[in-house]
Amino acid sequence: MMTYFLSPRRLVAAAMLMGVATALSGCGVAAFPVRVTSATAKVVPVAGDVVAYPLDKTADAID
């Protein structure tokens, strides 16, 4: 039963799936800190939106 889970075909399929997932999620991972900083800046009552605007544009450019 254990050899079914470790068959070469399943290992290759899992490696390909991980490769595709890594390739597609790379930009989102890079933009995440900028988006968190932007969301934190938006909490500030008066100047938050002004400060967050360039950060939002930067995160959009990364994506």
C-alpha cells in the first residue's frame, strides 16, 4: 500500500504541480509586503490614503 503513494508517476506529478504553483504565485509573494504596508497606511485618518496610493500602484506594477 505504501509503494502506491511513492510511485515515480505520482512523484513526478507532484513535482510538476509544485512547479506550476511556484511559478504562478511568485509575483503575489513579492507584492504582499507592499500590500500590507498600504493597508496599514490606510488606517491613518487624514494622510493614509495619500500615503497608500503610491504603494497600491507599486503593488499593482509588481503583479
